[in-house]
Amino acid sequence: MDHFLYRDGALFAEDVAISEIAAAVGTPFYVYSTATLLRHFKAFDDALDGMDHLVCYAMKANSNQAVLKTLARAGAGMDVVSAGEYLRAKAAGVPGDRIVFSGVGKTASEIRLALEGGIRQFNVESEPEMAQLDAIAQSLGKVAPITIRVNPDVDAKTHAKIATGKSENKFGIPIARARDVYRLAASMPGLEVIGIDVHIGSQLTDLAPFEQAYQKVAELTELLRTDGHDIRRLDLGGGLGIPYERSNAAPPLPTDYGAMVQRTLGHLDCEIEIEPGRLIAGNAGLMVSEVIYVKSGEGRDFLIIDGAMNDLIRPAMYDAYHDIIPVIEPPVGGEQRPYDVVGPVCETGDTFAKQRMMPELSAGDLVAFRSAGAYGAVMSSEYNSRALIPEVLVNGDQFAVIRQRPTFDEMINRDIIPEWL
Ligand SMILES: *Cc1c(COP(=O)(O)O)cnc(C)c1O
């Protein structure tokens, strides 16, 4: 459930009319709902009730400082994958002992930054990274808490570009080699082995792959304990999917997920960490755009809108589906017609939907892309020299711009002309 509903024939974000925000900031823009963000965070937090746990929001999904601060105040930890994300988490007031550092290519300077600033744990992904971390920690007179990310070789049954838990993916170490790698880690004085990490992919709509992976983690926990390692924390990654297409069967809820975690791992008495990103931010955001032209083509009509692939790349990158709804509520049972919804960018890939049934729309009408709060603004670019679009946060009857649209001068002046020109 989210907080984007029609009221008296017009789309609202909580208690604010979308048209009011559009008039204030111009289109296109992203708008996020505080109540939805908090609701989703709480759903995960409650789902793990009864187990010692921390929900670490995977901030790569949406790392606006206002979003981070909203979640941090509710008690979220953060999962970060770069120095920039680490510093964003710190700037939002998240203490180091609630930040976990994931990622397959942490650089020496990123490792140093996190060791000096404080970190809950590094999720280590390879032996060379382990050696690097050990050396840096020793040189700083510190001991780095680590889990090792294992690759359980399960098929997450999701889009190939966001599956991470098969042996051919670049992530983690093969689970079959885990005992050797843990032995090596335990011999390094700069490291303290505290647990196991696993993350098998994103937008999973079935619990079975998670359960398979977690069963393997449970077996590994017992083996590693037999080997003398004090395994006391299990980081289970993120990946639970959201219903992008309202007509499809709904993916499992956080409560189902939580019950499955209790069932497969509860007996081990470990602290549980999870790293949801999409499920917290995805349905908490819309991208709102205006129709520029309706163009009649050969046997099809194009809805040309002012938002484009540089603003929301998911359809072009993952063939992703987004519900696109008019901001003025169409009459129930009203007539619909098929449109190809496209942006102005000079690429055929700049197509959001083909032959999508929608009520008749005209130039100047506003449309909203649902489920655009995750992997939307964070993946945007200035391709075609289109300015990054603003982000707005709604809280009850208030709204605030939380990232401004840059001016064209700001955009152009970021480039530097060498002195010989
Ligand atoms: C991307 C990622 C997540 C979040 O995935 P979602 O599908 O957004 O929940 C969590 N952990 C790691 C290691 C990731 O790479």
C-alpha cells in the first residue's frame, strides 16, 4: 500500500495535490511519501520482531539526504556500497555502528574512510579484498569486523541484470569454498570474523530462492561453528520485490519473509540483518511528467512526455514495467486507447510503454509513473543535456523540494575550458 490516491478526482501524495506540486516545481519531478517510506520500514522491522535484528536500508535505491534522514530517525541502519554512500549515511546522522559496507570492489581509500569513521561491519567479497582490509586495519591499529559474502548458487528467478546469487555472477565467494576462506580470515590479525552475508538478487517475487539460500547459510553456520568460528550475525541481503504491475499477483509481504527467516534461521540464535532497498523506497515515489504532444503515427499514437530515459532508466535498462496513471482521475469504466509512451531523448530506447491502454490524454495533461521511488532519481543522468529533475518529499499536508533542478548555467559551468581555448 502507498499514500498516492485519488481524492475528489485528482491524484494526491498524502494530503498534497500532485497538481499543486507540479505548479510549484515544474515537470518532470519525483515525489516521495514520508508515510509510505516509514510504513515499509516498519513492516520489515515488525516482521523480524522476536529476533535480535537491524534493518539496514540499502541506500543505493534512493539516497536523497531527506529520505535517509527520515529512515534514520525511525531507527534504520544503512547498507552502503561506496565512499559517497558512506558519507551520505554519516551526513544523515547514522552512526558508524549502524552502517554496513557492501560491494565487490571497495578501494583502499574507501576501506580507510570506513575504518576511521566507524563501521558496523564490512561484507567482504573476495580473498584479495580480505588481504587488503587486513593490511589497512593493521596499519591503523584497528580490527575490522567482517562477514564474508557467500554465493549460494541459487537461481533468484529475476531479471538477469539484477540476479547476483548464481555462481557465474561476480558476487561473493562460492559457498563450497567458504570453510577455507573463513580459515584464512581467522588467521588475519586485522580481521574479526563475526558472521555470514548473502544477497541473491533484486525484485524477487517468490520466497523459494531466498529460502534455499538461507538454508545453505544455516548449514554453513553450523559447519563454521564446528570449525571454531564465532558466527553470531547473519546478513541476509535485500531483494524482496514490489508489485510494479497491479494486475499481477502480489509478491510476498515482509511478514511472510520474516516468518520464513524465523523458520530457517531462528534456531541459530544469531543477530539478523536485512538490507531492503526497493521494497522501502519503490512504492514510496512517483515520477510526474507532462504530455508535450500527442502524435499520430502509422497505426499508433505516441504520447510524447517531458520525462525521459535519463530521468527514469528502468524501462530502457531492465525492460521494466511502470504503471502510468493520469493525475486527473479518469471516469470509472471510461473509454481507453492504446498509446506508446515516449520521452524526447534521441534514442528508440527512450520508450516507457508500448500500446499501453490509457484514457484519452492531451497536451498539457499530467501523468504519474508509479513505483518510481527506487532506482529512479539515483540512476538519472544529464544525457541530452537535460537537467536532473527535482525531488520533492511530502509529509502529511506539507511538501518540500529536497533536491533542486539545477539551472542550465550551473550545468554548463561544471565543464572547464582549458586555457588554450
Ligand atoms: C542492491 C542490494 C541490496 C538491495 O536490493 P533491493 O532489491 O533494492 O532490496 C541489498 N544488498 C546488496 C548487497 C545489494 O547489492
